[in-house]
Amino acid sequence: MPRPGQQMRGGKKAKNPMKTLGRLMGFVFKLYWPLLLLVLLCMALSAFASVFGAQFPAQVSAIDENGVRPFFKDYTGSTDSELQLYIIKKLIPLIIIYIVGVIAAYVNARLMAIVGQGTLKKVRDGMFNHMQDLPIVYFDRHPHGEIMSRFTNDTDTLRQLVSQSIPMVIQSGLMMLFLLIYMIISNVILAVVVVVMVIVMVFTTKWLGGKSGKNFVKQQIDVGALNGYVEEMLSGIKVVKVFNHEEQSIQGFDEINNRLCASATKANIFASILMPIMNNLGYISYGVTIMVGSLLALNHVMGFTTVALVTYIAYNRMFCNQVSQASNQFNLIILGLAGSERIFEVMDEKPEEDEGYVTLVNAKEIDGEIKEVSERTGTWAWKHPHHDGTITYTKLAGDVRFFDVDFGYYEDKIVLHDVSLFAKPGQKIAFVGSTGAGKTTITNLINRFYDIQDGKIRFDGININKIKKTDLRRALGMVLQDTNLFTGTIKDNIRYGKLDATDEEVYAAARLANVDQFVKHLPNGYDTLLTENGSELSQGQRQLIAIARAAITNPPVLILDEATSSIDTRTEALVTSAMDKLMEGRTVFVIAHRLSTVKNSKAIMVLEHGRIIERGSHDELIEQKGKYYQLYTGAFELE
């Protein structure tokens, strides 16, 4: 059994993390630059408050070489109340600084929540909107679960990156900047010692981060593969159980899950040892600073004192903590950038091309001429502008013609060869043949789900490449073998074919497709809520709703791809009768195996290996005693 994710195993690694980071920050800054400037100000105030406030505890506890506490050197009082008042006065600046820091941290947290969640919303909106513009071939080549992973796991890593990791690194950077300025001013020699230790810590972070970063990228790819496999198994759980493939399903899951476990373990091994190593390097820096600082203080080098050493040691400890904290975010940043790149890959996918300029408009026949009107008349026309500035209107009739069409899903694999056919308005054209002969492919070309390699397809005499895809598809009604119903009521699902349809139009379409035969027995009737692709209904009932959804669009061209394959014989007779009424004056393309569906077609096309080998009415093909005759006389089903 092919497994989603196998093709993803060698997935792409983060090609250019800095480019991805720059693009992400540009995206965020464009959306929230005023808030980000305010956030940066709050971070600076918070960092300054933390650095400046750290002086006071060190000064209070420090004792100089004479055994005097410098903090109390200007104290002249003699009572406890005077001492308390003295301490309060000395601590007022500290209190003010900390209040400013608390307010700045609170505002910063609130603003980053707005920026983070707002960015996620914009990213999800952008991805989903762009996904609607992607060609069908993109979804053919990407497992749905893997696409879903980009909306869930990858956006979650993006949230972590934008709202936590990057702000923490910036906050730590500002803290280190203020601390380094103080330490340089205080003592250049000790500042050099601290900088050397920081360089060691940075290189250690880079080495360990590089080891874990590539595995974090692979972890994201494996998560997408796992989601794709689970989604496929859930959608096909009945098939799994029917063929007793539970063990094979578990084995497939274990294979991908083991791969995920391996990549995640490798990533987290290096990520887990990073923090302890950084802490120990911080302790080494702490010890070296004490040792060198003590020598400087004892020898009064550059006027350095024990009081200054106490404060310096506190700052050194804060500095190393900030380096460790920033380093700890490194792996999360790599993970977030990997998720961001996968998101940008979706947003960078080339959208479905549409060079069409012929549109479908409301029309009315006035004095024998087709005129465009603003109100809905029930008559449609193709509005065709020409290079000389003139506009012609062609009444929408449903005349579809193929001229020497070649097509392949891949350029080097042509599956349709020299296909020519025509269908006049009101004609019913049927396609028969073995699986893979190209029947469904032909109907997919009519609505331009795919573009042909050679030849032409004309709709009412207009090359379909000139017609805007949205307008072309508005002129088509389609019922597929695999029915897709959406969460909502039965009425909503029928109205999906025409969103502005009235209730009466919905009921009329339902009666036409015989949906009312079973809806009237449901407790809530047309307001019955459907979930999980209409699992509450039988396959035949779901198919009837799909037919009603196509009927409500009232299209000039109908495409029925095994539309009655899941309906019992009695229901099929009812539907066929209704469809015959619906097909009056319309062009209909039918793919079916049941003779009852194709027998009364105007023309039957017999396909084999992507070529039309026979064509004609049922009687004509029987007389020819060719492939169709063999299918007809060999079995009731055409396959």
C-alpha cells in the first residue's frame, strides 16, 4: 500500500534560514510596525530597569576593604526610624525603576499577544486564500494530511517563533547590551574576560544548534508525513477493515512514526544538552571573573574595588544567564524557521493560470440581437471583447467540441491522443471503456481542471482558453462518483450549487432529484444537520443530494461521472426520469458502466488507451460488432 510521506522522506531542508527570517520579519513589520516600535521601546525600558535595578542589592550587601558598607556611608541618623526612612529614600529610585519595568513588561506581553495571534491569522488567511487559487494538480501531488500539517504544526512553530522566541532573543540582546556597556565602563579588563567567555558560548551554541537544527527540519517533514498517513487511514478505515489490513496499517504507521521518533530524538538530544552546557560555561565565566576581579581589587588596578567587584559579579551572572536564555531559543528559532519556510512554500506555489478574458453575463434578446443587461433574466451570453475594441455576444447554448486534443498529466506521458468529438446543445454523449481509458480525463478538460498539450476545445465556438475559468465553470454542472457533502443542513448542501437560491428553488431541485423521497422521513427534514461528509446518510442518498446540487445551478452543460453508480436500480429509474427532464435542451456528458445509463445517448464514445476507437449510437455500435458489441454481449456491466 503506498504510504503518504514516503515521497516526503527526502523532503526539503531549510534552504536559507536568514532569508526566511528576513521575509517573515518583513511580513510582520509591514502589518504591525507601530506596535513593534512600541514593543521595542517597552523591551528597552524593561531591560534597563532590570540592569539598573541590579545595582542596589549588590551595593547594599557590599563591604569595602575597610569593613564599611558604602551604601550607608552618608547615613547620619541614630535611631531605627531614621534608618528606615534613610533606606526608604535610598530605595525610592529602585522602586520607580521596577515599576517602570513591570509596566513595560506588561505592555510588551499584551502587544506581543496581539502581534503574534494577528500574524497567525494573516498567515492562515493568506495560505487558505492562496490554496483556493492553486491548480488541481497541486492537490493531486500533495497528500491532504501533509497540507493540513502546514496549517497546524507549522503555524504553531511560527506562533512560538513570533510571539516568544524572537522577542526573548531581542530582550536578552538588549539586556546584554546594557550590561556590557556597564561592565566596560566599570572595568575593561573584566569586560574582555566576559566577552571571551561569551564567544566560547556562542560558538558552542552554533555547533550544537547546527546539529539539532537539521533534525528539527526533518522532524517537521516527518510530522507532515505522519499526518498524511493518519488522514488517509481515517478516510479509508472501512476499506482497511473489510480487507483485514489492520496489521499492515499499523506497520505503515509504525514505520513513519519511528522515522519521526528518530528525527525528533536526534533533534532533542542536542537541544537538551545545550542548556546544561551553557549553564556550566556560565559558571566557568562566573569563576574566572571572580578570580581575575579579586586580583584586580586586591592590587587596586585601575581603581577597582571590592564593592565594584560585587556589583560586577552580579552583572556577570546576569549576562551569562541572558546568553544561556538566548541560546536556548536557538533551536526553537530553527524549528520555527523550518515551519515558516514550509508555509511560504505553499504561498509561493504558482496559482492556477487564467488568461481568459471572455466572461459570462446576463443577457436579453432585443430586436433579434443579444444585449447585456444588469438584471438576471435566465438567459446568459459570452461577452467577447476583441483587439479592435469591439464586443460580440454569443448566447450560452452548450455546444462543446474537441479538435485533435492531446493531453498528459505529465509532459512526457500523454494519456489522450488525437481526441475529436462534438456535442450539440441537447445531445447526450456517453463515454465507455475500461478503467484508465481516459473517460474522466476528457470531462476534466472541459472545465479546465487541466490544460491540454495540443489541439483545441471550443465552447459555443469560443476557444475555452479565452474564457475565464470561473465563468466557464459557472456554465457547467458536475456530479462526481465520489460525493462531497459539507458540514451543514441538507438545504445548505443543495444550495451550495447556487448560494442565492430561494427555498422554493432548493425544494424544486430536491424533487427533481428525488431527494424529497427520503428527506420527508427525517425528523428535521431539509434542516437535518450533516457532518463528516454526510455519514448519517446512505451512499445513494448522498449521491441524490449531489445531483440536486447540480440541478439547482440550471447549467447548459452537465457532466455526470458515474453519477448513478451508488444508487440502487429502483432509485436509478427515478433519477433517470428526473435527469431526462433536466437534460432537455442541455448538453450532457455521461461516464457510466450501466447500459441503462448510456443506451439512450445520442452518441457513445468507446475509449481505449486514450483514443476513441468507436463512436455512434447504441444501435450503430451494435451493428458494427466491435468493442462496444463485445462489452454489450459479454456482460451487463461495461467493465
